[in-house]
Amino acid sequence: MEYLVVECLDCGNVMEKSPEVVADWAALKCSHCHNKSTLELLRDDDGTLHTREAPDTVTPPNAE
């Protein structure tokens, strides 16, 4: 299954989310800072949505 890549512009956390989760954008929030208003779908250079084959198990960027 392909996951869409979502970045939080507040804390820099990058998450892989299933298309079903992204479809409910209003309920989506950052798994690190829990902010809702600064999320953005990452896109490739050609403008298509960036996808990955991995589950949502990303470590926050400032985790030690």
C-alpha cells in the first residue's frame, strides 16, 4: 500500500499517512506537536504527491 507523505511545517515532523487518513484532512494532526493547521502534503518535483511504501513509524526530527 502506498502512503502519502505529510510534513508539519511547525516542527518539521514527516509522517506517512494512508489515503483514507488523509481523506479526513480536518481530523489530521501532527503526531509530534499535535498541530493541525501547519500540515502539508509533500509533492515531487513534477507536482505529483510524494508517496512511500512504509507504515507511519517516523521518529520526530528532534528525538534524541
